[in-house]
Amino acid sequence: MSESVECSELPSELLLPIGKGLDTRIEILRFRGVCKSWRSAISCSDFIPRFPLKFPNPFPPPRRRRRRRLSWLALSHDEADHLHQQTICLLHEIILYRLTPSASSDKGWLIKVEDCKMHLLDPHRERYESESDSPNILPNNFVLLDYGTVELTRAHTLEIQSLIPIGRVNKVVMFNDCHVFVVYGDGKLGHAKCGDESLTCLGEMGLEFDDVIVYEGQVYVVDRFGICWWIKINDSTLDLVKFWNTCGSDCLKTQKHLVESDGTIYIVDRQLDREWRGRHYACVVGFKVYKKNEWGGEWVLEESLGDRAFILRSDCSLSVSTREFFGYEGNCIYFTQQNQIHVFNLENNSITNADLNEDKVYIQTTL
């Protein structure tokens, strides 16, 4: 029987290919934190992330009209076309983790890793000023190897650098590392594969979609009427198949979100004080939550989320348990409005303000 070898004694010829095969920034940080020899085997600059990826401009060039110039830009069509061609579009990936004080700990923090930076997603920033010594507070500097990490989900966003006014993108989802689906601000649904030069619009004219999600290995979208559609991906075509019945209100003053919680899919109906499509600002006045009936195609109004909290982000929506995460309250929905975090309590239908601690970047002292 061969003798065991200390990890610090492993040859660099073995460490280097292992390090090169790591997939995420978190894996690189943990690898380099094992010991001095592992840290010297690979540097952070050796890690070449896959993202951001170049992506086709989701918005077409300005339409040609009878007028020679576009009054809203004071540009000719040729000038506007040239500026449109200069638009840069990048697809970014965000990874959400649960960070725990030790591998055996049941409770931890929700963190986001984007562009090689770690951000804490805690909706109550004031705790970090008044309770800095509390075990519930993540230290400013910490050794990553002393903490356990569990990947929760991956989300994607589009960064569009344009010299002319463009529309809005509400949601981006990547499926099977190839298919990218985009929900536009006006409700259109677009699709492109990695490497495509343009996007293709899906669905019949007049259909307006609110959200898209990958659930149980398939892609689903929900329209403004609360109808869920399955995007059937064939070898060369995509088909929209009406999959589940109508849910919630079809009023123009609502916006639907798809959330997976504990293996079940939910529709969260965001209720607004006015029609929100286009560039209009609308204020949230409440929410209703509907749960998919596992025995049929009906949706059931959910009165309580129990110990779970729903987080509605622009890049993804997710559900967390208050038994597993610090900073979140059960039976609540966390959402953004005018770049501020708010909390809706399902028990009393109240809306309060929160202060997301996302601007703070955390440093791992192993580096």
C-alpha cells in the first residue's frame, strides 16, 4: 500500500493542471489558500474567466423614415447606423453562494461573485455598524478556507455600451451554456446562441412576456396574463408551447416573476399603481404569490411563505430560508424600486425600506 503524501508536498507538475482546470474565481481562491506551495503554483492572473462574452446587440438600428434626419438625435440615418454599429454588448455571469463560518455550520451569508469581486447581499446594512462583533456579521477580512461555500445559482446580465438611446432589457437567462434568452422592456422575447450575429424574436405578435426561468432542466416564460409557456428547443428550431393555465391578474398594472423555491415553481404578481411597460415609472403597492399545484395545471394563492424569503433581483429571482441565511426575514419579498431595496411582508401587507450592503467588496486574507 502506498504511503499518503501531504498536500504541501505534491509536485508542481500536478498542481498546475489541477489549478488550470478550476472553473470559478471562488475555486481559485480556495485552491490558493491551502498552503504556500499551492498558492505559488497558480496566480490569479492565470485564471482566464469565460465571461464576459461578446454578444450581439439586442436592439435593431433606428428605422429609416421619410425625414432625412432623426430629430431626437439630430443625426442622419447613416450617422445613426454608424453609431449603432459601434455599440458594444457583453454578457456577464454572476454566481450566488452561501458562505458559512465552517463546513458544519447551518447558517451563513448570501454572497455574489461578479467580475472577480465578492459582494455581500445583506439587506440590513445598519447591522454592520451596530453589531460588528456579532457572530452573525461577516468580518471585513477573512480567510476563505475557514468558510464553507455552496453554489446556489448562476445568473446573467447584459452590459450595453451605446452612443445612441436604446431600449431596456428586463431579464437574461442562459441555458446549457449556449442558448441565451432575453426579455425586453416592452415584453418581446429574443433568443441567440453564443456566436450568433443577431437575436431572433420568439412568439406571436402581441405577446408580452414578463419573466423567463430555467426550471427542472427546461426553459419557461410567463406572459402578462400569467400564462406559462415552455420553450421547446429542437435541433434547429424553437417552439413556444402553452404549458400552464392563467395565473393572477391580467391587468396592465401588474408584473409577473417566476421563482423556484424548494423544488416548486411560483408566480409572484407584482401589483403597481400604473401601467409599467415602456419607460414609465410605477410604484409597487403589493404582491400576490401563486404556487403551482403539483397535481394539475392550476395555480393556488399562497397566503404564507413560512420561513422562506423571496428575493426579486434584476439578474435572477431566488428563494432563501431564514434557517440558512443571516439578514433575511421569513414570509417576506425583497425587491428593488428606484435603486432602493424594499421589503413586502405577506402577513400584514406592509412595505418597508431596507439597505442592501452590496456596495461593499470583501477581501480574503489568503491572498
